[in-house]
Amino acid sequence: MSGRPFLEILSSVAGEEYRFPILEVFAALFALGTLVLAGAFGSTGHFAGTEEGAAFALVNSLTGLPVMVLVVLMLKNIAYGLGNDLESGVIRTYLSYPLRRSSLLSARLVSSIGIGLLLFLGISLLALVITSTETILSQPVPVALCYLGALCYPLLIVALVLLLTLVMGRGGPTLLVGILLYFASGILTSLLGFLGAALGSGLPLRVFAVIRPDIALQRHYTTGMFADDLWVPTLAEAVTYTALGYLLVALVFAVAYLYFSRRLET
Amino acid sequence: MRSRWIALMARIGSVLLVIGAVLALAAVTPPAPTGYSSSTGTSLRPGIYYANPFTRVYSASAGLRLVTSANGSLILYLIEAEYQEFSSWARSWIDHNFPDLDENRKVISTYNSTVLEAYVDAHPEEVLLEVEISGDGTTDYFPGSPTNITAFLSNPSEAWIDLDLRMAGISGLVPRERVTIPTTVLIIAGTILTLPWIAGKVRL
């Protein structure tokens, strides 16, 4: 990979995607969302039974709103930003750089996804350090697993939207698909929970946990909230679901890379 | 190339400034009552303490507010323990040190300030706060991590003291004392990083 063209493209894409004050507005939203949720969690004081459960519940409560903001930011960059570049032919200019197609896509993704992720994780961890230093230091495993679980499904949506945008060559409809997928998962989780309870089986939730491993992690750590006979996975099971989830994310990204490198016609 | 680096530093700086500003805003937002509260009025004999038996879990964001009104000086202790733990320790301490007292006297003696002081001496690590209060006052306390807290008010004087006490849960967005340093660092770093870009714009 040639460093300079990569940085040139990264700088150009980032400059376009994060025009002043977009980055600052999202930073403020992340910070406000995280801190307000930290305050709200503290005021309710609903700590789970174990220390690991309490740490997981704390991080889980902090990620809800900021992850939604992150999804909006990433979808805007991929569907709207890349979609526009494909439609207007800007992508052809980038392809004229002495750079492999896969590196070009990487530069694009570092800007579209990497910067948002960095901002989200940086602010979230800063809020955790400020409000609950002891929790993070004493329970690093549930803290890390909670972040991994919370980010898996959003990354899968982003990967799917990326692939769809590349295949369709435009971003409008894929933005809608991304938003629908994000909100539909919440409804589907509840429906599958009811279905599982009606059938007396945890199978629907187990299957869904492959794409939403945060469900497996929540059911493992949040004791007392779920009917024990339905499905309470062990830590090893929950970690396996998380690994499977990321495998799926990596697979969809790999297909998108292959398509961009070999099939994309500009 | 140099101007690009200056622009990049300025953007990082502006983000740091925004985060610092949000933290500062969260820090100056005053703690608000969270709904539950308990009030009591009592007269404390000399050498007696009052304990609120309803231990609750408090945290860095969910604190405790004590509004006191007393016609004398009292010592307020916030102790990191369940009231039941304290109570059973006090009972065994009396059994051990005053084995000859009858049952009634033992129960009454549990409320002597000397028992509370003995507990404090034996468990100094559990004492979160020890302050003298008199007249009308408000004490807010946020522990560093999720903790069970029981409040005690001891009358060390030779006179009866009338006490009105209201305890309430309060919630703050972030603990102010923990935010001060990160906020200052973020704002200073943000300002330093944006200065070259601002200087360049002013020169133009």
C-alpha cells in the first residue's frame, strides 16, 4: 500500500464527511448522551446481583443512545457519502490514484467508520473513567464484552449497507434499509422473546443471538431478569456468540471488499 | 502540507474543546432530588446517637443529601456498612465488654455514642465522612463507587439536642470533583491545538 495516496484519499474523504461542525456536533451528542445516561443509571441505582453483572449493566446503560448516534453517523457516511460518490462519479477520481482498490476502500472506511468509532469509544471510556473508575479496573472482561456486544449488530448493518450501496451504486434506498434494520432488531428481539416463552424454548433467541450477540451477553450477565428455563447462556456460550457475530461482520465486509475490488464498474 | 497538519490539529482541538465544554456543563448542573426522601424529628440525649436504619446503595452519580436542623453541635458519620451489620457488631461488642448488664440495659446501651465511637475505631476504613454540624445545614455526599451507606448523628455534648433530619437521594450527571481535572486538560489541550489555525486565520 502506498502511504501517501492512502492518506490523500483519507484526508479528502474525512474532510468531506466531517465538514465543520459535523464532527463537533456528533462529539457533543456522544458526550451528552453518555453523561446523561450515566447520571440516569446512577439515580436509578439498579445494580445487578453480581459485580460482573453490575459492571455490564453500567456499560450497557451508557451505550444505548450513543450507539444509535454512531449508527446514524456511520450510515450517513456510507450510504449518503459513498452512495453520492458512486452516483456523481467522484469515485472514478479516487480510482485514478496509484492505489489498489482494496486500499482505497480501506481509506474510505477508516474515515466513514473508524473516526466515528474512535470518537464513540473515546468519549464512552472517558465517561466511565470519570464516573466509575473502580468498576472498569476491577471488571475489565464484562466491560470489554459489553462494548463488543453493543457494536456487533451496528457494524453488521453498516457492512450490509456498504455492500448494498456498492451493488446498487446509490445510497438513498440503502440508507432506508439500514435504518429499518436497526430499528427492526429491537422489535424482533421482543417478538422472539415472546415466541420463545410461548414455545418454552430458547431456540429463537439463540438463533437471533448470532447476529445480536448482545442478547446472549445480556442474558448471561443480567441475572434475575429473564426466566431461567428459557435461556441463560454460560460465559463461554456468550463469548462464542460474540465471536460468531464478528465472524459474520467480517464475512460481509470481505464480500464488500471483493465486490469493490473485482466487480465494481464505475 | 503544513497547513493540512494545522487544520487537522485544529479539528482535533475543536472536538476536545466541545467534549470539555459538555463536561463542564455536566459538572455545573446541580444535583437534583431523585424522588425518595425520609424525614424525622427527635431529641437526642447527651451521649446518644441516632441512626437512619434504611441503608441504601449510593454511587458516584447517585448521592445522599442530609438536611439537618439542630439546636446544638452533633457529629455526622456516614459509614460504609449495612445498619444490620453495625447493629449486630454493637450487640456483640456490648456482650463482650459489659457481660453483666441485663437484657434491657444492653438494648438501651446499643445507642450510646461510645458504642458508635468503638465501631469507628475498629473500622476506620468504613468511615466515609465525619463532620461536626450545628444549626441549619445541608450535606451532600457522593461515594466514589457503588456503596451501602448508613448515616449516624451522635450527640457528644452534655445537653439534649433537638434534631430535624431529612434524608434524600440526589442525582448528579457527573461527580464534580472527578470532572475538574479532565475538563481543564481537555479545554487547555483543545485551545493549544486550535491556536495555530486561529492565528493563521487572523494573519490572513
